[in-house]
Amino acid sequence: MGPEEVDSGAFPRTADLVIIGGGIAGVAAAFYATREGFRTVVVERKPWLGALTTAVAVACFRAQWDDPDFAYLMVPSIATYERFADEIGVPGYDIGLRQQGWLFATTDPRGLERFQQWVEGQRRLGITDTELWTGEEARRRFPWLSSDVTAATFRARDGWLSPHEVVYGYARASGATFLLETEAPGIRVTGGRVAGVETLRGFLAAPRVVIAAGPFSRRLVTTAGVDLPLFLLRRQRAFVADPAIPPDAPMVADDDTGVYWRPEAGGAFLGWGLPEPPGEPQDPVPADPLFPARALEGAARLTPFFREVAARLTRDRVSVAAGQYTCTPDGKPLIGGCPPVDGLYVLTGDNGYGIESAPQAARHLVEVLTGRLPEPENRFRVHRPFRPTGKKVL
């Protein structure tokens, strides 16, 4: 499905709801908002949907969380992906769902004890299918793991998907209007409430505006006189092609360093959240040509075959891309209203978990939009106490 199948072409003058941002968050929100009866318009400055951060994601999902807020977002979202064709009402629609599992591994001598506490926390939240393994048990299942691995957790129903297919599936089924190649420089506010959106194609009047613009969300919201506690971190994704990489491997994350990889089309995606200072929003985001070498070296700590992959790698079998995580002080998203401006909402700050949380995050936003979820009861409200989050890894 291509952009020509969702771009309405004609510019509407009014809407019940305007969503700025056509990534997976904004498009999912359009689907659920339209289902609730909102006449919804999505404004996207790129020529196609899901073209910014969504396009460079590793696109994995997991239910291995011991924090109730993350479990609230991820577990129902995974369930939605498992029945996505039914959710959007398009029989047989394929989102490339691959449930090959997610393996967390450690070389920490006390890793088994640490992982046991983490798994117990998951079970308290109803996530009961995460397996806890010793290093020997992990190697029995995945013989390519290093002999240094002391413990691991594994959940078979975790995995990854095609974000492009999710985005266009939601768009195709939503009934919303999509304005591609339509830049929205700012929000018009009159008398303390939203009046609509200024675009380069004209003014679009609406009593409600949702900013779901990823790295550009903070810049946009300031045009309405509001600031958000957001900062941006560059994150990179390498792809290496090599037939020695097991295609049936799970997503593998080094719990000690944060490096991760998963199989992909004759090779693997690799990522690593290396320390970098926060930056300004960019499009495109420049990538470091040396990143693949660093990621391969990091991944080889737990999966030594990557040393051999690196030794025979040629330039034509490696690539690197970069995007920006939109982050918050507590690692949790901002979903809800933006006081003191009436009618202004945000769906942003996903901290790199946008794909795995998109369905439930969008439904949460709709609960706020309809008034069924009052702001004081909204766990992801913009004005909340920001407390440090525990285990995140990626």
C-alpha cells in the first residue's frame, strides 16, 4: 500500500481533530479517534506516512516489563498486533509479525538472582510466560551464546513486525483524511484555546489538535506557548548481511551493556544506545559510518560469531541509519492535554518504545479526548511527578 492510497489531495478547511505527525503514533491515534466519531485529519510534511523515526526502527516488541505503566502500554499493544487484521477489519492483512522471542542475557555472576527478581515483578503484573534460565540452559536453547553467559530471560511471544504495514493498515482502515507533504509550522490559539493549525497550504480550523510529531513535538508545542519536558537522543541501527547469522534467532539484548541484535533478511539489525549528548531535531539524522563496527564488537560479547561476521564483512554488505528518540525525564510517554491551552494534546515522548506501545498509547489518548479519562487520573499527563524508571536497557 502506497501514499497515493491515503493522501486525500483536497484540503479540508475544518475538522473535529487534527493530528500533526503521520508516524505510527499519529496514524494509530487517527484510527481510534475516527472510530469514536471524530472527523480526523492527519497532517504529515513528508511524502509518505511513517517516514521519520518509524522508518528506521528495529521494530521489536516485548512484554517483559515489571513496571505497571509499561505493562499497561505494551501487553495490550502486543495483543492488538497478534490480531491486527481483525482489529482493522481487513481479513488476511499481514504486518510481518515474527514472534521468535526476546532473549535478555547477562554475564554478571549475580545475574540469575537479579533476573529472578525481574521475572517475579513481571508475574505480579500477570506476565507469567517469561522463562528464567541459567547460562547452561540458555546455551542449550541457543548454542551460539557465549560461555560467559550466566543467566537469561526469554519470552517466546515477543518479537518484531513491519512498521510500514502497521502504519498503512491503520491508515487504510481509519476513514481519516491524510494530508501528505503538508507542513504545519504552528498552532493558532485564541483566547486560551486551540483554534486550529497553520499549514503551508492554509489554515485548518479545529477545536482539538494532537501533536504526535516525534522529535519535532517540542518545537511545535512552543508555538502554542507551551513547553514540554522532552529531550532528543540519536540512536543508530546497523544492518549486516551474512548467511552465518541464524535466521531463527530471537531478539537478543545484552542486559549489561545495552547492545542488541535480531535477524533480518539474510543478516541482522544491530543497535546500541551509546552515550551521546541530547541534540536538536534533525531530518535526516546523520549516522556514524563507524557505528556498525562498534555494534558488531559489542554484540560479539554475548554472541561470538559476530567476530567472524566482522572479519569477512565488505562495504557492500553493511549499512547504517539513524533516528532520534524523543525522551522524557522518567522514560515514560506524554499523552494528554497541555494546560493552560484548551484543546491542545500531545502523544509523544515514547523514549524509543513507540512501535511496541502504539495501539494502547493511541487508545489511551482517545480516552482523554473523550473525557472518559480525567486528566488528574491520567498516568501519562504532561504535568506529573517525574520519577526515575527502572530497567530499560535499550
